[in-house]
Amino acid sequence: MFFDQIKEIDGNIKALRDHMTTIGNSAEAHFDQLDDIAAHIIALEAIVCTALAKNVDKAAVLNWIKNETTESTGTGEGSEKARIVAEQLLSA
């Protein structure tokens, strides 16, 4: 009986190891996908920043963000995060 329990525990540990390996492989694949997405976003930001720096009125962009996000954020200034991102993109 004791040895049967040990065999069962050993089987459970091996199954757990296999599951952990599968989880690790899946996490690695997802990380690779996220890394690809991040690279695309960075490349697009570079293109947009270069174009925006020459052609966009920063005050108009910030005013648009304020007007369009004030209601959804419940603040008088609109989305702070959107303003920060816009300012970063426009100052590059």
C-alpha cells in the first residue's frame, strides 16, 4: 500500500513536470509573439513621430484628446495617458 502511494505520487510529479514544461513552452511562444508586436509598434511610432514632428499642431492634438476623453475619464482634462503619449510622439 505504501509503495502504491509512492508510485502514485511519482506519477503525479511526472505529470506535473510535463504540464510545467508545456506551460513554459507556451509562455515562451507568447513572449516571442509579444516581442514581435512590440517591434512593430516601435517601428510605427518612429514613422509616425517623424511625420508628426513636421506636420502636426501639438496644441490641436492635445485639445482633441481633452475634448474626446473628458467624458469617459470624468476629468476636466481628459486622458492623462493619451496626452503623455501624444506629447512623447510629437516631441521625438
